[in-house]
Amino acid sequence: MQKTEKDILCVPLLGSYKDDGKTYIYGKVESGSFTPGDKLMILPTKKECIIENIKTDSTEMEKAYPNDNIHIKVKNIDENDIRRGYI
């Protein structure tokens, strides 16, 4: 079954890091889609964050889709609140 952008958002996270004081999370979009300004809830901690921007490699994206390997700049969450395997 092919995943689409209309499915529930699922991005298994590979990790997080800080760059210039900003928090980034990264992983692969398995299903769903999102854009800068959207709120995300990180599971299992249920901490919320807001997407500031989305990049793949060094290209900024307006929207992330299934199968995109992405880096997301987020606010309202710290890199220490993110672990590999969180969603």
C-alpha cells in the first residue's frame, strides 16, 4: 500500500542537533505531509514544537512529503527532548 500526503503524519526520527542555537530534528517522512508553521507532537513524550523550516540536503523546502529525508528546524523543544526512534 502506497503512503500519501493525506495519511496521518509519521516521521521516525533519527536524531537531533543544535546549530547556531537552533534545534533541528531529522528523519524520513513515512506518511503525511507538513509545512513551516505547523505544530508537531513528538511521541512518546507528547512534547509540542513548531516547524520553522524544512530542508533536504541544503535545499529549503516549502512542504515535506512521504519518502523525503528531511532536517526540520523547530522551536519550543530542546534537542535533549528528542531521541532516536521517537516519532
